[in-house]
Amino acid sequence: MASESVAASATQPESVTVNVVDARKAPNFFRLNATYQISPDATDCELLDDAGCLLEVLQATVKTMAFELGVTGSYLQASPEEVSRALYGVTYQLQMVSNMVEAVQLEGARS
């Protein structure tokens, strides 16, 4: 009888669940060693608000650095390595802003 149940179960098809996923690839937000992507649920308004916030921070950072670099004997003049790291940070954040705006533009083109 055990062999009958094995034979019967072998002929029964397995139940398979298929989840349909949006095939659209999420746009990249940032890439360093890992890649970070923008949530497909993010709205254009949210992305543009976030881009605006980052731009405000970047503007303040660059203004402060420009001022401090012009002051003789300032910490930034004495620490070029720190300036280099800060400027790399600025470029990374600018890339994030660019990617957010591009995601909004691409979404608009698809609509």
C-alpha cells in the first residue's frame, strides 16, 4: 500500500505559485562598492524633494569650503586631505541628485 501512495503522489502535479513582478528595472541611486536603487514606489514629488534637500546641503558645504580655503591659516588650508575627502563626498552627492532627477525624467517619458 505504501508503494501505491508513492506512485499516486508521483503522478500528481505540484502546485506552483507564480508572483508577477514589475519587470521594470529600478533606477540606480548610487554606486560605490555596492549599488543602491531607487524604490519603484518613490513618487516624482518625493524624489524631487529629496534632490532639493541634498542640493541645499551641497550648496552650504561648497560655500563653507570656499570661504575657509580663502582664510589664511584655516583648518582646511592646513588639511588638504580633509578637503579632498569632502570634495569626493560632494561629487557622490551630486551623482545621487543627478540620478534622482534622471529617474523622474525617465518616469515622465514612460507616462
